Amino acid sequence: MEDQKKSYTSSLLSRVMLEPGQTADAAIMEITNMILEKAADARSCYAATHELDDDVRFAEMLLVDGCFILELLYRKQKADHPQNVDPILGNTFIFIDVIHDLLLLENQIPMFVLQTLFDLSLVQPYPLFDLIISFFGKMLNFNLKIRKVVMTETAAHILGLLHDCYLPCDTAAQNTNQIIKHSAVDLDRAGVDFKEEVVLGEFTFWKQWHDVEEYCNSEWPSYLASLRRDYFSSPWALISVFAALILFALTVLQTVYTAILGAHGVWEGVETGYVGPQNGEALNQAQKDALGKERKKDQRALTIIHQGLDDEMFEKVANETNSKQAWDTVRLQTLRAEFESLLMKET
């Protein structure tokens, strides 16, 4: 790109003559001296010290960049210029990159430098103001309108000139009879998120306000926002909610198994547990028959419990010898799984 800048600069300077009969080298030297005289004023336009501390090198940079910009504006405006063979205008991607770079704040050149170089050019088909507006207005599809109070003399640089000339499209008149009913607190309680960002475009916020009104007037957003505010506002509140859910899950589990085992008449055995005969204990036939019935009920209850478990839980209770031990293990493992899930969500 530096080579292209030098090529554009040479083309522009070839059309500059300060005095009749003056050579091109002499004209270039005199122009450089003119820019050098403005170097101090130009340097004061930058917020920080420019990386080029030497005034001569700084003036050369202003000269090359300024001539490059003016020549680009001139070639784009000139109808008979062969743009298809131009190294910049003939390459869409390069041209777009150049447009982007010209609009960066850190790449701006003081307008009085551009105006000085422009006034020295022998070919001035249009005022500099018109060239800039025409060039960037077409490239960016901006609605640029010339204001009488805006002139190149009052603009600090090209970006400032475009900013002063930019007129957004007229905002269509909206129904302004409605009154904003919800305060910021109401909006927050309804679940509306407030974000810090720069808003580009229309500044009336009519559409956003209309959407917020519809959102706040619906029921579900308010319910969800109330749920988040009352039960998920702090870690302790979140823990209490999950503890309640765990208790509810255990209650449901016990209720389901109570109903199933009760329907089979074996729930009482699960609660008390089957106790077999002690070693050396002498039993009569009636006692043996009673223990046999209890053992059958316990085995039936154990089978029902096993049928309601998944493979992972079944492996954990497979070694239990009676239904009470199996049931206690199921409740313990369910409680442990719920707490592990809670810890995973917290981390």
C-alpha cells in the first residue's frame, strides 16, 4: 500500500505548479516546506504525541497521505479515468479496506492540510467539500445532506465532516398518546434485562417500549421473574429450594412404593423388617409357619422393589437380604444422588 500511496502522490504532484515555469522538483520542495510550516498546528490536532517526533518526517507523512486521499477522490469522481485497471479502484476488496481505513479516527488528517494541498492542484473540478460528500455518500449509502453551516473550514477532518453532514432518516410519527406505565422497578420485576450499550439508529425507542409493554402485561414473565427473585436470588435460597425438591422427591417415592407394596399386602413387612430365627432358638410348628409367611412377604416386597429400580440402583441394593434393608438403601442412594446433582449445579 505504501507503493500505491507514493504512486498516487506523484500523480497529484505532477499537476501542481506554484509559479509559471517552475520545475516539478522545485514545486514539490516548496509544497513540502508549506506543509512543514503547518506541522506544529497539525501535531496539536492529535490527542497524544505522534510517533514521528521529527517535524520533517511528520510533514512528509502528511504530504503523502494527504495527496493519496485527494488523488483517490479525484480518480473516483473523474468519469474518464480507467478504474478497472487502477490498482485500488479496480480491486473491490482493496478499495473497501481503503474506505475503512480512511474512516478510522486514528487515520484522520487535519482538514486544513487537505485543503492546502487541494488549493494547489491545477485540476479542481469540484470543491473539496463536494468531492468528500459525493465520494463517501455513494460508498457508504449514507443519507448525507449539505447544511449551510457545515463547510470544510469548520470541520476538523473527513470523519468530522461526515459526522456533521449525516442526517438520519426522518422518524415516522408514532402514536404518542400512550403513557409509559411501568417504572424501572416494575420492569425489573417483570424480568426485563437492562443492558449498557450504545444505541445506533433511532433514539425514540418506540418499538422497544411497545415490546416491553406487551411483555410486562403477560402473566408468565411476571411469574418467572417472581420465582427467580424470591427463590433464586442467593445461594442459600437456591439450596433451600433444592432441599425442598429432594424432600418432595423422597415423599413421592415413598408414596408410590407404599401404594404398590400396600396393594400387595407387604408394606408392613417393609417397615418392620423380616427377622429370622436366632441361632439355637427352638420353634414350634406354628411359629415356623408364621416366620415362613413373613419370609414370603418379605421376598415378594423385595422383588417388587427390585422391579422398580434401574440397573444402576439395582446393583447397589442387590446384596440386601430383606426388603427393609433394600428400601433404606434406595432412599439413601436417592438422597445422595439429589445432593450430588445440587453440588454439580452449584459448581
